[in-house]
Amino acid sequence: MAPIDLIRVIKSDRRMELWSGGRIVRVIEHVQLGGQPLGPKHFEGDGRTPEGRYEIDWGNPDSAYHLALHISYPNMDDSAYAAARGRTPGGMIMIHGQPSGIATRASGDWTDGCIAVSDAEIEALWQSVGDGTPIEILP
């Protein structure tokens, strides 16, 4: 797969578009989200997946899931929103594979706010998504 220069996630469609050079080069269907998939993430523990523009800023090959790419949530606006309400925004939001040691794919939306894909899909992302790659997460 070509190097990816934009990831776009459409939460309502459970769809991830991978862009390179201004065109979609791959689509991943059936992405899995936080257990409370409607609405943006605002607070730690709310079970929601963020919405907005972030970037992939590092990867974890030793994750409890089959590889993980960290999303730069929270940004300054996310942190300010939570702080104004006396809460914390949470963090450690990732694109990751399935739980390590599980041979099958979990069903439904089950993460704590992350975006889960199949193990084969995260392996492809791991090879083609570098640090600094923008990610847009849409409702």
C-alpha cells in the first residue's frame, strides 16, 4: 500500500478511508468504536470516540491489542472543554487491532473510545502510516 497522508474515519458509517496523493487508496469497513459511539468524546470514561482533526503521533508494537497507533487526542480545545467542567478529557486513544491472544474479531462497538480494526488491517496501517499523519474523525 502507498504511504498514507490522510486517514478519514466516518463514525456513522463505521468506515475508514485511507488517502494518498489526494485520492482514496483503501477503505476499511466495519471499524469498531467506543461503547457509546454517538457524539464526540468529552471526558475520561465516557466510552466515546473523539471527533475532530488530530494526528497519528506514535505507535505501540507491544500494545494489549495487535499493534496500536496513537491519536493525538486530547488537543487544547478538548482539554479546555473538559477542564471548564471540572473533568479530565481522557487520552490514550488509538487505532488498534483486536485484543492480543484472541483468534476471532470481537463483535460490535467495544473499545473505550479507540478505533479497532482487524489484525490484518492494523498490520497494513502499521506499514503505511507514519508519525504526523493527519486523521479526521467525523460524526
